Amino acid sequence: KLLHVYPHLPGGRVASMSCSGGEASLVADAIGRYPELSLPPIPDATVAILKQHLGQHVSKVNPLDYHTDIWRDREAMATVFAAMTGEYFDITLLVLDFPRSDRCDDVDWLLAIDAVIDAKKSSHARIAIVASLVENLPEHHARTFLQHGIAPLMDFDVAFASLAAIVNATVFTSPSPSPSLWPPRLREPAISTTLVDESQAKLALAAYGVVVPEHHVVHSPEEAESVSASMTWPLVLKGMGAAHKSEFGLVSLNLSSSREVLSAAAAMSAQASSWLLETMVEDVVVELLVGVVHDRAHGYVLTLASGGVLTELMNDTVSLLLPVTAKDIESALAKLRIYRLVKGYRGKPGCDITAIVEQVLALQQFVEHNVHTVVEVEINPLLCTPSAAVAADALLLTAGTDSS
């Protein structure tokens, strides 16, 4: 309810008001259990206003026990309530325990409702109602407060635990979170989709900063043999035309001579008519999957996961809505089980996390600039080394629309 009424809470400085010294003591005791929250002193300007409406016997301290001298004076109550808001406080609490209307006359409490609504209108401050017991805030009164932008809370412990949680939650530190990245033309089902071949997919991603290995497309085993002679060993050879090449025996790793390249291409010739020849990335610490898929309900969804052959085995994934920040990506990586390897495990070197983050942001930029066509894009694996992150494989699925 707090976040529904106040999506942003800049801090934990609380002002509290009640017409009972006992309630004021309970507030002070409850807040004292949460180091994120404080009861700042009432500023001098506010003290001066309080002196005009509260008797000399009322201590002008926070939490404020304003006594019952103004209880039936709506204007005075509204003035006091509004005075206890302002730049010195992040939220103002008013303790109200309502009697059962079927057994007691609650007319005085109805007047208090009017007064606090008046204070809200005049101050435009964050105000919340707190009851000392859950049952002391009836639902129909809670609805009235919500209609006027006042948060209806329950007992002290739940109220202050909620305030502390919001102050601690970094996800709520920005008052203007970025909206989801929603592709305008993909809200309806695509008429057709196209699987872009790996070479073209890598060229498209590289234009936005995704790091890819040196690679060449060849069209015969003999051309593969010839081109390999000018490349840096070891090499990888992939048969083109399938999304999951390793499942069809269309990937050959760690080729160290032109003769090995020729032999590997010839072995794939029954299933492939063209091949992708590329430099093999060495010193790999971790393989990650980085993918973005268009979801009709949520826009673009980013998935980070253990990559390579571990993707299905480990089910180690984290998903985020685009757009994301570098901090979002780092936090998501830290949630993966494989993160211990990313950081360096048992004396072995870790990965360049900055390089990983840069690759994810580059992939996001590609999606942002191609929202009209991208249905799915996936890098699996992203080969992560102590000094780099390289897209070893790329899948790109694009959508067509019916121009009619």
C-alpha cells in the first residue's frame, strides 16, 4: 500500500503524531528497532506553528503527542497535521485507532479523517495512517484514505518494517524507472519469421559492438582448406543452415592444420553446403547464454544463463525486462550459480565482468535499434575469459509483417 500511494520514498525520516503519550512511546520503541528509520527533531518554524494551536503543556517533540485539546477542531487539527510535514521529513504518520461504529459513536474520528484529508490537500506531503492494532483500521476508512492519496497502514511493527524495506530496496531509489522496451510492430503475431544465418547475424551484432571472432564463409572443403592457411590457429569449423549445429554434428573444434580443416568439412558435406570458419577463443573460464526474446505480454525479455551444453542441464537462468543498466546486469550475473566461476574459483582466474556487461549492453543496443524486426536474438555461448567476452555463436530470428 505504501508503494501504491508513494512509489518513491527518498529516505527514512519519519514524523509521527498521536493524541496519546502511550501511542507516541510505542511509535518511538517500534522505530528504534529499524536503523533505517529516524525521528528527526521538529524544526523551529514548525514548533512556532504548534505553539499557536497546542497548549504550553504539550511537548513539541517527535513523536508528537498533541493531546486532545484540538480533537474536535477540524481547522486546528488540519493545521497541526500539515505543519508536521515538509522537507525535514520523508513521511508523516498519524496514529488513528477507530472504535467499532456498531458499539461506539465515531463522529470525532470522522472529523479527524476530514482534518487529515485537508492537511494532505494543503501540504501535498506523504502522509500515512497507522493503527496500533490491525483491527483498529476498518476497511471502509482505509478506502477513503486511499482515494485521497493517503496510505492506510496497520500495526506499528508492520508499518515500520515496510518503511524500512522500502528505504533499503535499491530498486526503488529512482523515482522514474525506465519503461519496458516495447516493439511497436511486434505486438501482433508476426506473419512470418526468418532465421538469419550465423555469419550475417554476427556481422549485424558486431556493428553494435558485440565482439565476434575472425570468421569467413566458405563453400567447399577445398576453399575451407585454402582460407584456413591465412588464419590464426586453432580454428573452429561449423556447417551452416542449422540453429543448433552441435546436435547435428556440424561443429568441429580445435582444428590445428589445413588438413584437419579439409577433413572436417568433408565429413559435414552430406549435411552442409557452406561452412563458417573462425578463430577459436582460448583460455575460456565460463560460457554464458545471453538472449533477448520478444514476449507479447511484457515486451523484450533478457535472459542470462549458464551457456553451452550447461544451458539445459543446469537450468541456471535470470530474466530481466529491457532496458537494463550495467548495474542491473551485474546484479543478475551474481544470482547465477555459475557466478562463483565468473568471479574466480579455488585459485583459478575469473572473468572480465566489465567485458561481459559491455557485451550485454551492446546486444541491448542492437535490439533497441531494430525493434521493428527482432523476434529473438541469442548469443550462446558467450565465451568469457580473464580479459574478454566473445560471441562464439549467434542466433537471430527476425519477423516480417503483411504490408497489406
